[in-house]
Amino acid sequence: MLPEVLQFQKWLRRKHPNTSTPIHYPSDLTLFFNWVDKLPAEITVQDIDAYIEHCQEAGHSIATQNRRLAAIRSFYEYLAVQSDAAPTNPVLPKRHFIPQGLRLPRDIQDSDLQKLFAAIHRPRDRAMFLIMLRCGLRVGEIRDLSLPDLYLEPARGSLPRLWVSGKGGSHRVVYLSGQALAALKAWLNERPISEDPAVFLNKFGKRFSITGIQDNLARCCRKAGLWITCHQFRHTFGRQMVEAKVPVTTIQRLLGHIRLRTTETYLHISDCQVQEDFEAAIQVIAKRFPQDLPGGKQ
């Protein structure tokens, strides 16, 4: 790793603690500088053009390409803060970033959820994944959950809830369903005593890493014959809230979205009004056209 990239990583850890940015950005930069084989001060706009072509030829998704461009641009912004003699930023947003169309969240079918949880027997794992599913937590948020964040015996008239540390140091409150609460209590009853305050402990009695949680889910998926990602639990929560006709502003607060537009993407995968309008329209159309159209199967 270049010395400048190493210093950038340290700076990211100070600016963005408890996020994956200090891991992913330096990794993306290392890939870029290994490919270009030049020093940071020697990089040109044309080098970025060529790198985009390289990524496209390698079959990388638009999201991956844009993330790598964001890492490079952020690196040069960091250099500009550190020195007045810093090289010019070679990443030009209007020239290099690739527009993306609307990307719909990939949720989990209810039948696959049943298969998955039928294969999960350990109380820790059931509680971990049920909370992600029923509360819409990100994988980093379930990792960071600590015992003081649990409010399981609230005042009368209030619901059991969790205090969640989200992106950018923001906090929000999420509520526990009866199912998630029962699973969490079952795990807490057998949780080993540890100096680590993490709610979910790995086999060493320490807080899970993000990779550890992802690997744990992968093992459960293999048992069930499925492939599900941690973030799909969150997408499924959003979809189910829409289907239950929860106001989109409430879903926004539960998911911890800064922009309402982000939450509105869940309306595209399960909009009750659109479904009702479509069904009504099909019934009208069906009356106007025979079921067996000419040339159809007799």
C-alpha cells in the first residue's frame, strides 16, 4: 500500500469510525494504483478514462465502478486538504461517474424465509437474523448493538425497543415485535458472561465482525439450500412495511434513511395501490376480450 494511501486510511478511521469506508476505499485505491503503476502525482484524467474501460472490460457493475471512482476522488480531496501543493483531482464527476437507473431493492420471498429459519436452531443466530428482519437493521448495526442499547422492560404503554447506532453517527429507535423479543430473550438467557458488552458474541466471547456475521448467515443458507444476504433482511422489512400500508415517513424513520426518496424505492416493489389498480383494470379488460384468443392453445 502506498504511504499516501496508508495515511488516507488512518484519516478515514478518525473521520468515519465504525463504518466500512476505511476498509473499502483503501482497498479500491490499492487496486487502482497497482493497475495504473504510477505515483499519485502522475495520474491524469486520461488514466481515469482508461481505468473505467478496464473495469468495464472486466465485467464490473456500474455500482462497483462508481464506488472505485468515489474512492479515488475522495483520496485526492484528502490530499488537497493536507497540502496546498497537492496534485489536481483527476476524477471529474460529469465526465467519469456513470449514471444509474432506478435500482429496486431485492427482498426475500416469504417461502424462502420459512426455509431459512427452519434451518436455524441456535438461539443466538435466530435472534440475530430475526432482529435484522423484523427491525430492518443493517449488518453493521446488528454488530454494534450492545447490552445498554436494549430496552426490553419499557414503561406501561410503550413497546420494547432498541437504541440503534446508524450511519454517520446517527441514532434511532426501533421497536421489537413479539417474535423478535422472544428470540432475543431466549438468546440472552444463555448468553455467556463476557467483558464485551456486545449483544451477540462469537465463539471467542467477543463482538462479531461484519464478515463474521455474513459468514454465519452463509452457513445457515447452505443448510437451507438458499442464498440470502444480510441486507436483504432490511429490504424485506421495508417491503413488508409497505404491504402493511405503514406511512412512508414512518418507514423512513424506522430504517434510518436521511432522504425520503430512498425509502420510496420500496413502493416500487410492493405498492398496494398499484396492485389494486392493476387487478381492477385486468378484470375490466378480461370482460372485453375472450379468454381463448385466435391462435391460442385449444
